[in-house]
Amino acid sequence: MANKNKNENGANSTSLTEFDAVIVGAGFAGMYTLHRLRGMGLSVRVIEAGSDVGGTWYWNRYPGARCDVESMQYSYQFSEELQQEWEWSERYATQPEILRYVDHVAERFDLRRDIQFDTRVTAATFDDRTSRWRIETDDGGQFSTAYCVMATGCLSSANRPQFDGQDSFTGPIYHTGHWPHEGVDFTGQRVAVIGTGSSAIQSIPVIAEQAAQLIVFQRTPNYTVPAHNGPLDPAAVAEVKADYAGFRARAKRTPTGNLFEVGGRSALAVSAEEREREYEARWRAGGLPFLAAYADIMFNPVANRTVADFVRNKIRAIVDDPTVADMLAPRNIIGCKRICVDSGYYQAFNRDNVSLVDISETPIEMITPEGVSVAGQVYEFDAIVSATGFDAMTGALLNIDIRGSGGLALRDKWQDGPVAYLGLALAGFPNLFTITGPGSPSVISNMLPAIEQHVNWITDCIGYMRDKGLARIEAQPDAEAAWVSHVGEVADMSLRSSCSSWYVGANVPGKPRVYMPYIGGVPVYAQKCEQVAAAGYEGFALS
Ligand code: FAD
Ligand code: NAP
């Protein structure tokens, strides 16, 4: 049987249904997996729901969207030529610039010819008899493949809270993660933003400049650090490029795969004046390194409070209205929810056309035809921006009906939360791999190197299977259980697991609360993966 190939760039109008590997998703993870597996001589098909490559950066086109890991580090390192030839223009690249980079990669490595766009994978079923996966798509397509690589993204399944009456709203409701490609002109409009996570914090200052009136509905305030974004210094870029491999190697040795100075001392081992100087210097430098000032910030609540207090004081100094400043000042552990990196977020609340509504005690009651109703008051809008985030880490996988050996459904296996071996594989689901899955550093680290490390491991594993003439690899339940328990133990040692964040699934009603990423650090994790492979894939059964 042949499938229709909807890829305009593809050479074929029909395609084979038998592949060595099917990859689901054409973001950074799926693109690199395709490049590697094709280079090994495998027949590969990528299936992507969007109309082009880029994943996160294809979908998240909201105003102000950009990376918060520095561009020189938020990029592939697998090709020295690629990293030498690409020129980032800013410290933190904008979404359009990242998409241009993605396009460049797709062209340079001729990726699109093996990607089927506008197609959603709906089911994946393992056949114990043939040790192959059957992949089904929303257009009726069926594929048979020896290996299935889920490159479906950790932050790709939108969280859309269902407010009563929302279909009655007469204006548009936009989700930041599904932003219209043609852009949105808010000029002269009354706009609501629901949410105050990273997406909201990036978009609010930009929307505020356009809109006639902007009202932000805040359930939980977030800590954010200034980006101090700007053009990259050509001399600094040249210095990195003179030894990009060395730069990347140093980054790999850091806990989050991000090269910046990580303080080794306790925040409580220095005087209050010294701490203040350190926080001030890091605040002025900007970005995520701010939280790495001292070693115990994420482990000791007293140390954590010193830095949280510093940010709260900054908010009070920046925001003119003390009541608004107080509402914006978070009270919880800093870094428990992911900290944000902003360009003028707190300053936006000094504008006459921006106001804040606290919905922590009185949630949004309903959406009416005119706008948003809270505590009996209806706020009228022309447009609503839902910056409500994602069903993170598990959402995109559970959207697919994945059935492993003996018909085991992933939805059943993960009923009480995700269980996976190294975030790479699942007991009961042979020949299926997940990129940056639960139980790996993933979203707690710089995602580009995390993705590349997983892709290298998975493709090496497939190469090993081929060289040894093996057909089936499956994580063993005891190895999986031991890893999951280790992931939980490490999480419990940190303050990161102490609040209602999307890391624990708290943002999605009914989602089991499990701390999903592995926070033991990138070096420890990478070493464990290497040991497993070197020992002939310890913890896996191969046949
Ligand atoms: P994605 O880019 O999410 O790609 C997954 C793809 O799979 C999507 O295109 C999706 O359409 C497709 N897909 C999913 N399910 C199916 C299906 N059933 N059928 C077919 N296709 C499917 N990380 C950082 O390290 N630094 C940053 O600065 C940073 N900034 C971010 C900013 C935003 C706004 C967001 C949302 C995330 C950010 N991240 C950042 C995390 C980001 O998701 C990763 O860095 C990275 O882009 C993920 O790549 P991926 O290929 O794994 O997944
Ligand atoms: P998010 O961090 O989950 O924030 C969602 C916001 O919506 C929160 O403020 C949340 O409040 C609120 N919310 C959710 N449901 C709600 C409801 N029913 N009623 C009212 N408010 C509700 O999502 P995000 O901002 O899209 O960011 C997700 C992740 O993507 C980030 O943490 C980061 O990893 C990545 N990202 C990175 C960047 C970047 O700077 N490069 C930009 C965007 C996203 P509560 O906090 O109370 O749940």
C-alpha cells in the first residue's frame, strides 16, 4: 500500500510504507535524528503535524518569543561547519531568527525530502510477531517500521484550560503555542493575557506597546531576571568560534549543560553585603546564570530566600505602584517554577495602558461574549491571549495511542505518572525511543545539547543492533524501576520539587504529580548513559 505524501518539497507523490525508522516530530530532535539515521544508511520517514520544520519555533510565534539560553549555546554542535558558518545576531535570538536557522539546517542537510508534513501520528502499535511498529496517521496512512523514535517535544501539547462560556467570546482567543503565522496586530485593541509564565512574560511588554489596553490575569506571580539582550559582540563570537568544540566540552561539564559560572560556595557562608554584590552583578549581567550564584540556592530554603528577597526588592524598585509591585512579587521558592528571562516585563506595569488582576483567590469564573468575568466583574476585550503553557513532557506522547508488547497501552503504564528508563526507553515498548523524555535532564537543561546527546545515544544503539544482527531491544522493568526511584530521590533532595509547577504536572487538572525531569546534573546523567551502552546496553534485553 502507498501513502499520499503531502510534503511539497518531497520528490515523491507517493511513499513506501516500510521503513527502518519512523520519527515522529520535525523539531530540533526529529531533524537531527533523521540526519544521523539516514547517514547510517537507514530508510527513514519523519512525520510532522506542522507544515514545516522547527517544532517549538514553528508553533510559538507570539510577539517577543525568543530563546533564554544564549544563542551561541542554543544551537546544534554536531557539525563544525554548521556552527562556524552560522552567524547569530543577538545574545538571545528571536523566534524568526531561530526559524531561519532551522530552515538553513533543513536545506544544508537536505532534510525535507524525508519529512511528511501536515500529518499527525494517531497510533503506534508494536507487533510481537514481527518485532515491528505499525504507525497510523490522521489521514489514514499506515507505516511499518523496525524502530520508532518519538521526537514529539516536551512543550508541544498546548494546555488550554476550558473556561465556561469561552466559545461565546466574540473576539479571537490565541494560544501562544499556536500563534497565527501571519501575526496579530493588536493596535487599538483591548487585550487580555491569561498567565504569567515565560510566554506571557516575553509577550506582555511587546503587546503593551501595541494595544490600547492590556489586562494581565495572574494566578501565580513568577520570578524573572532581565535578559539584557543586545547584538552579539563580533570579537566574543570569534573567540568562541576559535575553539567551539572546547566551548561545548566545557558546557557539557556543567550541571545544566549551559556554560556560565556556577558558584561553588554556600550563600550562607558569605556576608549579606557580599551576597548582595554577587546578586547585583549577576542581575546586571542578566539571564539564567543569575540563579547559579551559590551552590545551595536550590537546596537550602534559607539560602533560597536570600536571592528571592533580592528579586522582590528589585520588583519594588522597578514597579511604581506599591500595590502592583506587591502583587507581582512571588512568595514561593525561586527556581522551583522555571525562572523567566525578560525584556522590560516589570517595567510594562508602569504603563498607563497595562493593569494586573490577581486571580489567585478568585479564579476566572467564565468567559462571556464581551470578555473575562472574575469575582462578578466582566472585563471587556477585543482579543484574549491564553499564555497557559503546555501539558509538558508527557502530553504529546499520551496524545498518541501507543501500544507496546502484548497490547500494553502507554496511557495505562503512565496512569500514575511517567515511568521510563533514562528518559530514553520504556519497559514493555521494544524498539521505541523517546527523545528528552521523563527521567532525563531535558527541560531542566539546555535543550539543544540534551537533544543531541539523546539522538547520538539512540542512533548508536540502533547501529549496535544492526551490527550484531539483533532485532529487538527493550528496557527491563527492574532497571526502569531503579532509575525512576533514583530520579525521585534526587528530586526530593532539591527545592525544585516543592511547588506546583509544570515540572510536576500541576498545571494540568488531573495530571498525576510526579517530578518529571532528572535533576542529578548533565555530567552524571551522560556518564550513566555511556556506561549503559558500554556494558552492552545494561538494563535492556536484546534479542
Ligand atoms: P519540538 O520542537 O516541540 O518539536 C516536536 C514536534 O513534534 C512538533 O513540531 C510537533 O508538531 C510534532 N508532533 C508532536 N506530536 C506529534 C504527532 N502525534 N504527530 C506528528 N507530529 C507531532 N529550551 C531551551 O533549552 N532554551 C530555550 O531558550 C527555550 N526556549 C523555549 C521557548 C518556548 C516558547 C518554548 C515553548 C520552549 C522553549 N524551549 C527552550 C524548549 C524547546 O521546546 C526545546 O528547546 C526544543 O526546541 C525542543 O525540540 P524538540 O524537537 O524536542 O521538540
Ligand atoms: P507556563 O510556564 O506553564 O505558564 C502558564 C501560565 O498560565 C502560568 O502563569 C499559569 O499559572 C497560568 N495558567 C495556567 N492555567 C491557568 C488557568 N486555568 N487560569 C489562570 N491561569 C492559568 O507556560 P509558558 O509560559 O508557555 O512556559 C512553559 C515553558 O516553556 C517555560 O517554563 C519554558 O521552559 C519554555 N518557554 C521558554 C521561553 C523562553 O524564555 N525562551 C519562553 C516561553 C516558554 P500558574 O503558575 O498558577 O499555574
